[in-house]
Amino acid sequence: MARTPLTDRFGRTVNYVRLSVTDRCDFRCVYCMSEDMTFVPREQVLTLEELAQVARTFVDLGTRKIRLTGGEPLVRRDILELVREIGTFGLHDFAMTTNGSQLPTMAEPLRKAGLKRLNISLDSLDADKFHRITRTGKLSQVLDGIDAARDAGFEGIKLNTVVLKGRNHEEIPDLVDFARQKNIDITFIEEMPLGEISEHDRGLTLCTSDEVRDIIQERHELIPTSENSGGPARYYRMPDSKTKVGFISPHSHNFCSTCNRVRVTVEGRLLLCLGNEHSVDLRRVLRGHPESDDKLRETIIQAMDLKPERHHFASNGDVQILRFMNMTGG
């Protein structure tokens, strides 16, 4: 079947899908979920076969990039089976976002299964601070995972850091130097106002990309680059290093005009925008029409008309979206 690009009513081509495989995680990061979470009942979670069917249909509709997300995707049982299948779809880019905890044993199998790139969350290089941010995470395990990923030979590895004033913003220069030492890229992310949290006041902890860039430039020159990873990050290079520094700025420099992404949540809701509730129930279609992909394909095409022009995140800490990041898949 010929691949027909998906286009929304604002003329944007949608060719990037973020596919959440689980809402569960072995961490409880303060900006992602509450400490005591209620997870989706297992019967409401898409099966691996359903996830593969969704991925295949999107590829038939012109998707060039799929990123597996969670929760933590590597806590999903038999995740390698899904990676192997999607790895045969001929994607331009096949990636995963992970907290890194399972990579010491999983990095090499993932690479052999066909995964091309990894984004690894790293919010602190201080073990105590890392534990306070993740609530349950061990820094040493993640650092070992980063090394295992480098040894496995992925086409690309990038660190993701959510910057919070008063929690980790003073580590920005050290995190850049760590990325330079490991010869991998790093992206700094403004916290997104998803889910009601009590751990901190988002209005007070917001550290904008401009502030982060100013901090880095006290130590390293940053030169803008036109490089595009297919996602929302804007990249800079340094004249004395191969490491690139990216910024994802949903508050201060929103990227809606070039948005090429949709998300599928763990229970099969097609989210047309991270900052809005516009969605379509793909699970109902999958389970109501198991005989072919035709109805699923038709539903996805029609859903593009629901994709809004932009989100409207507030920077004062107000929560417009009640679902947590672990439900959304980042």
C-alpha cells in the first residue's frame, strides 16, 4: 500500500509518533507523577500486538519516526518483541526514551533488536539529589546504563534533563561537561504543567531555556545550528566538542507551528497535542474491528482534523491538563 502523508488542517505533516507502551515506572520523578500512583488496569492497556498494529498503520500513513515511551518502557514485559517487530518497518528513525535503570542489561539486546537511538533521562549527577528527584532511583545504576548504551553502539544517545530552580539548576554546567566527557548530546527541558503535584510549586521552579543557555554560555560558547532531530528541540553546538546542546521550550519558545507529532497513550488514546485533551479512542477501534487495519487507518486520518493549532501552557504553575506525564509518554 502506498504511504500517504498525514496532514492536519493547518498544513502540518504529521510523521512522528510517540507510542507509550506502559504507564508504569520504577522511578517516581517529582515532575512526572505522584508518589502513590494508581495505574491503568492491565486489561485497558494495549497489547504488544495492538501496539505493533498501531505502529504499522502509522508507517503506512507516512510516519518516518517512532519513539517508544512510558512510564518506563523497559519495565514492560517482552518489550524486545515489540522492538524487533517495529524494527522491521523501515523507519528513518526508531528511538526510545528511558530512565536508564534497565540499560545495564538491556542496552545491547535493544540495539540488536533494531532500536537506533536512545534518550536517557538524567536530572542530577549528585546521588542524593538524584534520589530526591526520582524518589526511588539510584544514580549509579543509570550511569552504568549510559555506559552500556555507549558500548552497544547506538546511532545516537542523548541525555534529557528537566531543569527545576532550587533542585538541579546549579548543576547545568556539570551536566554539560558530563555529556562532553561521554561524547553524547544533552537537551534541557522546561517542566511541563501536566498533572497535579504537591512536591514543588511549578511557578517558582520554572527555569526557562534562555536562563539555561545563559548559564551554559558562562563556560562554553554556544553556536546555533539548523540541525533537526525530527522533534521539538532547538540545537546548539560548541566549537571545541562534538556534543550538541538542545533546548525544549514549551513555555518560553513554543514549537507548535512546526509540530509534526502525535502521541498514543498506554490505553490507546491518540493525543493530537501534549497540551490539550483532543484525543480519539484507538483501542475501541482496534478491538471493535480486529479483522483489518482499514477502520484504524480511517480513524487516524479523520483525527488529524482535531489537532489544534497550538497549546497554551501557563508559566505560573497552573495545571491545565490533569493527566500525568507517565500517562502521556512525554
